[in-house]
Amino acid sequence: MININNVSLAYTIHHERSHSLKEKMINLFHKRKYVEQSEETFWALKNLNFSVHEGEQFAIIGKNGAGKSTLLKVISGILKPTKGSVEVNGSIQPLIEIAAGFNPEFSGRENIYLNGYMLGFSREQLKAKEKEIIDFSELENFIDVPVKYYSSGMSVRLAFTIATSVEPEILLLDEMISAGDAGFIKKARSRMESLVKRAKGVVIVSHDLQLVREFATRAVVIDKGELVFDGDPNQAVDKYLNL
Amino acid sequence: MYSFAQTVKKEFLVLYKFRWVTYSFVSSNLKMRYKRSVIGIFWSMLGPALNYLIMGLVFSLLAKNSMPNYFAYLFSGAAFYNLMAAVINNGPYVFIHNEGYIKKIYLPKSLFVVNLVLMETINFMFSVGTLLLLGLIFNQYELSLSWLILPFVVLFAILFVFGLACILGVTCVYFRDINHILPLVMQASFFATPILYAVEALPENYQKLVRLNPFYYFVETFRSPIFLGQLPPLSDLGIVIGLSLLSFVIGLIVLKLFDNKIIFKL
């Protein structure tokens, strides 16, 4: 379902993120560099090769900064690899922390539609899902209020529910997305489980080694952007612990 | 050439796929803009009319050789110029302000530019529609067949500012100075464009200078049918079409070149 062929991805790191025009201009006229050119290329992913097959529950593990989330972004198409290619057969959807994509001035309902359309739903599909989303997130009385007046719990519930309304063939999960208060977490867990069950393939990035052992059918270990292990999840966890 | 046509076609297909995102973004934004005001959308009609009335009063008092129907002259140029200026002024922010979306989900970058252009165009339609109607009611000019060209002039202006917004948006991701410089440039270009004054009122050598200003051609072509009731000179129209296509093509090329790079700098 997913083929990763010789994928490498380079970040250009700027120590000062916003380069001003002034510096560039001065650098043009001076032979001597006015500002220390602080660009360096950092390879976040190095020559990765693997495939994810239908029916697999695929885990990616690695230390912080190993490139796990970057890899997930490459698979979902948000980042394009610098070298190599990614082939995906089937609809793919990352389960994202959509709260960052909420427009605080828009009402909950407007955000359902805006985000729903971004996730690729049609108008008819969203109309059908709208009520379910509102019910599940327990926001009946607040749905037409701008999201900026929501408590953090409310916006997390709404974000979670919208994000989990997708029905992709391939599901991408980055850690466990937060789900609000205790009562809601229980509901949220079963919603996640049914989402995972419906998907033909799941790719998960996690630090929760127990979850990887129980959940995954295959796992890869990534270290400093390189693939160091591909195979049985239990062996993968052991390999990771010995890194 | 062939591959560029393919690029445009592909871009349109992608945008068509995401048309509902644009729809909900634009409609929610328009609703939001007037949400807590009593007369809502009427502000977008009334606001500019009152604005031009004030400007008209001040400048017809100041100018010695006041022309007849100065209000019609003023608003037909100013409203159209303001459509272009609104898109251009927001151009630098087109990706920066959408960082949250760009980093979380794959969306075509041109979508954000289209959203901006569409929103300002709809606002313009409301305001210019009202103004045109008011002008007719107060006998400032007469309806003429030459008005049929107006939608096309607007269309070309949209292509022109779309291209500029793409270029500005990409540039501003790399050089955040742009958003400080641009309002000054636009302020200067407003006065350098014959909106408050007629080009004939300028000394001869300045008249030549004005012709270096791209906005001059757009404003003249839009104003001519309304204020004079006649089609703009073909040469002006040609320049408008040329500038629009040039800007659109360059803008799209810049956007495509930096499409996958922008995200690393946001």
C-alpha cells in the first residue's frame, strides 16, 4: 500500500529563522560576510526503503528527533522528499491535531465544515456527519459559538471528533492524540479502536513501547534518519532499547 | 508552453477538488467580517460610498480646476484600485497566516491565494454594485453598452493580482521585510495613479511618468466605460491583458518552484 523508495529529506537549518533583506543586500555588496552565514543542511531522513502492506499495523519507533514524525509527514504528502519517491495506493489520512487548524473566530459548526472539507469530505458527506460530530463532542448548545469562547476541553473534544471522522484506507497516527476529560477519554478510545479496525492499514508513530508490542504486526526502528531495524515488533522494541 | 498549459490545467483540477474548502473559508470569513454589526453586509456597500463621498468633498474643495461628475470619476477609479490594493496588501501574509494548515495537512498552496482573491472580489462586487447604482440614480453618468467590457477588465485585474500575491506570499516567507515595505509602496502607488486627479491635470513630462505605472492602465480601462461611456483605447486594454497574463504566468511559476520549500521556512 505504501512504498518508500530511497527516500531522503533535507532540512536547511537557519539559526536565525527570518533572514532580513538587509543582510542579503549587505552580503551582496561586501566581499566579507556581514552576518555569519548560518545555513547548514540536515538530513532528517537518509535513504529509507520499506513497504507497508495491506492489513499491516505498522509501527515506527525511534528516539526523539530520529525523524519519525518527519517520515509520517512525508508519507502523508505534507513534505516532499528531497530524494527518492513515495508511492501510496489508497486514500490516506493523517490523524492530526486539528485544533491548530481551527479558526478561533469561526463557530464550531463552521470549523467542522472548513476542516471537514480540508480532510477531503464532500458536502453531502459532511451534512451526514455533522450531527454525529456534534453529538459525540457533546457540544449541542455551543456549536454556533465562535471556537475562541470554548474551554480547552471543548475544543479538544471537537478537534478529536473531527479528526477521527475520517475513514481512510490507510490511517496515520502520530502518538496518541489528546482527548480531554476522563469520561470522554473512554469514549474516545473506543472510537479510535473502531477507526483502526475499519482501516486497511495503519501506520503509527509512538513512544509507548507496550502499545507497539501489543498493537503492531510489524515495526521499524529509525535512528538519526536511518532505518536500523525492520521486522518483528518485539525485536524492534528490544533493538530500540539498546540504541 | 505546452508544459505550462498542463501545469495550469492540473492546478485548476486540484483547486476544483478543494472547491468546498474555498467556499466555506470565504463564506465564513465574509459572515465573520460583518457578524456583530447591525446592518451587516450593507456596510460593505455603504462604507466605500461614504468614504468616497468624504474624499470627493475634500478634494473637490482643494482642487481648483474641479471637473464635473468628480464623484463618479473618483469612485470608479478608487473602488477598482482598492480591489487590487487589498489583494496586494494581504499578499505577503497569504502563506504566513495559514501556517497552521500548511504544516498539518496537504493543501495546494494556490488555494490560499484563491481564497484571498475571491474574498476581496466579492467585497468589491458589493461595493462597486452599490456605487454604480447610486451614480445612475444621481445622474452622474449613463448606462452604456461599453459597460459590457467591465467584467473582463475585472477578470484581468484578478489574474494580475493573483500573480502578484503568489510572488509576494513566497517572497515574504523568505524575507519578512516585505510586509513593512509594501504598504508604503502601495500608498505611493495610490497617489501615483490618476484616481484623485485626472492625468491631463499633470504637467506633460509627469504624464509620461504615470504611464510607467501598471495601475494606471487598469484604472483607466475600468473607469473609461463608466465615466466616459466609451470603450478604453485598445492600446491600454492590450497593456492590461499583457500585464495580467505576465503576472499570472510568473506568479504561478514562482509558486510551483517554491511549493514544496515554503513549509521549511514557515
